[in-house]
Amino acid sequence: MKRSNRLVLLIGVFLAVVAFVLIIILLGGQGTGRGGPQATQATIIKTVVAAQDIPLGATLTAEMLGSQDLKISERKPGAFENPGLIIGQTVRRKVVAGAQLERADFQDGIAGGRLDVPPGQRAMSVQVDQVSGVGTVIKTGDYVDMVVGYTGDKFPVVTLNPDDDSISVVAGLNSTSVKLLIQGMQVIGTIRPPTPAAAGQQNAAPSGSAGAQAPTTTLGDDVQVLVILSVTAQQAELIKFAQLDGSISLVLRSPADFVDENGQPVVTLPPGTTGVILKTLVDGGYGVLRPELVEAIIPAQ
């Protein structure tokens, strides 16, 4: 028993010495390299920052970006080291000059749970689905137009009886009316139902960057999204009326229509539109045929 105990003790001492030597070697390697605890805090990493104020919805160019050498402790968790990963991407919130570009700048929704309403504007929400909201791919910073349609029951054609001045609805006429009502509204936030893929995409790179996967959209009648628009007081009245008595659709615009060659916002004058009724389609060169009476000959019995 004594000899076996002595052998176990010697083996234990030998293993302890070996473990101690390995620990010394590992700690010595970390103290001189970049991966050790002390080196981690002092490591300097190039970090992408904004070279100028970047407005909401701007598409990033190389001129908008700069870089700073920052310690790891000074970098935001979602900061970028390579500007090539985000050039060409759209920022979903305003970025001030000198701020680090981070993944949250490219995420849709309401940043920080609050809306950044431009001075003199109002925030108004419009509920859309996959048909009326461009497949629910409208995101914060995008520009949209609003199309409104009124059906015959909301826009009847009437006639006046000269005998008793009574008014009656003319039957058999298509009184549907469609108009592009408001143009160039910017989206300042969205509220959409969570999807199973959303949780897995929170830590991913912004869409279009290296290694990122394009967002997917699932069809379904129950998919509803609130699109929050920046509007004037007059536009708010128009939208509310259209919500009560009409059918609304949002049309997605190209961001290039609202920035100059330097990526700065510009005011564009909306082109005029004619609106559409059935007579427009028949007489306006669209080729819609006018119904004609067809005489049917019934054989003698």
C-alpha cells in the first residue's frame, strides 16, 4: 500500500509540473502576441466613420465615409472595419459626421423606439398588405407615392329629373376613379409583425454586403405592415379622407429621384397625372373596347 501511494503521489507531482510549464508557455505567448488579454484592450482597429452628415435614406458612397483608428474598447459592437461592406447600402436612420457606422444604421423599423420627424412635418401611419404595400418590402428611408381608388358606391353618377328635381343614381355605369394622389413621401419608420427569420438576421451584415443573405418575403393575406410617413398637414388630410372612403396603395420610388450627384437630398417637383376612369381607358388610347349591343336571333319554336 505504501509503495502504491508513493507512486500515485509521484505521478501527481509530475502532472502538476507539466501543467505548470504549459501554463507558463501559453501565458508567455499571449503576452507578446495580439490575442492576449492586455493586447486585446490596446489593439487598434480601423473603424468606418461618417465623413459628413448622412441623411435618412441616403445610399452610401465612398466620399461619405472615412476611417479612424480606434481601440476595441472604443468601437461600437456593430461597427465596420471595411468600408467596402457598406458602400452602396441605404442607411435607415440619420448618421452625423464622425459617428461610427454600425449594423443598426441599416436595420428597418423605428430606431430606438422613437420617430425622428423632420421639422414642420407630421408622422402618419398607413396600413398596407403585400398587394397594397409592394410586397411589404417598403423600408425606413424609402420614398413612396400614394394611389387612391374610389369604387362606384363611393362615387356614384346621378341624374336630375327636370319634372320634380329629384336625383337618382344612374345604373349600369362604371364610376370607378383612380388617382395618384400624393408623391414623394419619405418613410420614417415601419412596424411589421415578427417573422421566424427576423431573429436570425439581427446579427447579420446589412443586405447586399459580403456574406449577407437577401431578405425573403412570405406571401400571406394576413401580413399587415404599418408604414409611417413624413407628411405635411394638407397631405395628412388627404390620406385620412382616402383611408375613410377609398382604397390606398403605396408605390415604391427610386431613391435616386430625391438626391443629387453628391447624395444630398433635393426637392423634386412631382409630375402631373391625369387620373383614370373608364372613359379614360376607352377614349385615351389605351385600347379598352367599348361594350356594344349584340342582337340575338331566337329560333322560332
